[in-house]
Amino acid sequence: MKELIFDSELMFSPNPNNKLAMISAFEQDENCWWIGCPDDIREETKHQLMYGNLFTEAFNNDPRLKQWKFRLIPFSGGDISNISPVFRKSYPIGFNSLAEGCDDEMMCKRGLKIRTAYDVLQEIRLALGMIPIYNEALKHHLKAGYDLDSVSRANFGIGKCELAYPDFSVRQNWIQGAQTSVIRYALRDVYLTLRLFESRENLIDPRTGRRFKLRSMEEAINCPAEFVWFSQRFGR
């Protein structure tokens, strides 16, 4: 089984004929980045994907850029099921992808049935003594300051990419024509998740500055984070 770091920006409008999707994933064994976009993206955007400095910006000029391969998967009409071969026989790794209404749930609704094997945010919450699961009923148990941007800035000095229109949503940016900006934004999210996963044994708490470490992939697969938390709290 391969490790696959991923993130999705699902941007579906109420009109069924106007569905947009953006998925990015990094397949570690293959050193390959997969970029899923609507099949009607502009030629200018395709050119930026193939020949522009989009990747250099998204990946903070990481020296591994020369080793990485890039593949574009077009979607038609918002049906994202054709990216399923990338997820097959893999351990998906995400950031807050298991939460209600987030990546796993939304992608399943759009034809790609996956289950994240390692949610970095869940593991951070577990390691720092917070309840790892997120839903509306439990949100008062969580502390602010552990979003992807905050944790990444504390650990690597870089955060999420800013959208071309920062006051607009991802979907609004896309509709306004900032396709390259949205793709860069989505790729940076996966890049930061990759960096956090790689550094999981030596991370910095953005609130306290203390060092901590996350569980291994094997531990996460064998025992869900929420089960560990409840066992610790209630002695089961």
C-alpha cells in the first residue's frame, strides 16, 4: 500500500450544469503529483501548469522539484470518480479530511469513495490532549490556532498561498478567472500536509512552542485516534 497525501477544493454550484472541482494529490512512492481540474480550464491555465512558475511558488522552491513528476487529470461536469485509480491501493493522508462536511464526505458524495487513513490534524489534536474528532457538538472542546496555516508557519515559516481575491471563496476565485491562483492554493495545501507528515516525529506546537510528535501510520491504521482518546479519558 502506498502513502498518498491529498487535499480537495470542491466548488459545486447549485446549477448541476456548472460544477467545478479541484483535487491535488502526491503519490510518495512514485514522486508524482496529480492535479485534477475541470476539463474546460483555460489554455492560459494549462500553460501555467505545464510551463509556468506555479509549482515553484506552490512548493516554496523545494529542491525536490526537479525529481517530482506532474500529471493532470481532467474532470467532466464535476464527476471526480475518474481520479479513483490514484487512490486505489493507497493510504490517503489528509489534514482535517475526516471531519464532518470535509474532504472524505464531500468526495464520496461526488463519486470518489475514500477513507483517510491518517488525518494529520486529528493526530495533532490527539498528541496535544484535545479530542481528535470534529463535529458541531464537540467543537467547544477544541482550541484555536491549529489550522494548517498556523501549524505550518510555526514549523516551516511558510503558510497557505493567498488567493488572487482573498476576500472571496475558492469557488468565487475560480469563477472570477483566478484558476491558476486556485490551483496554486490547492497544491500548497498538499505540500504543507506532506511537510507536516514528514516531520511528524518532531513538530512545534504553534501555541506553546513546545516540541511534540505524532503517532506512526501503522499506529493510526491499527487504532483510530478517537478510540485512543476515549480510552485514555475513560480507562478502557
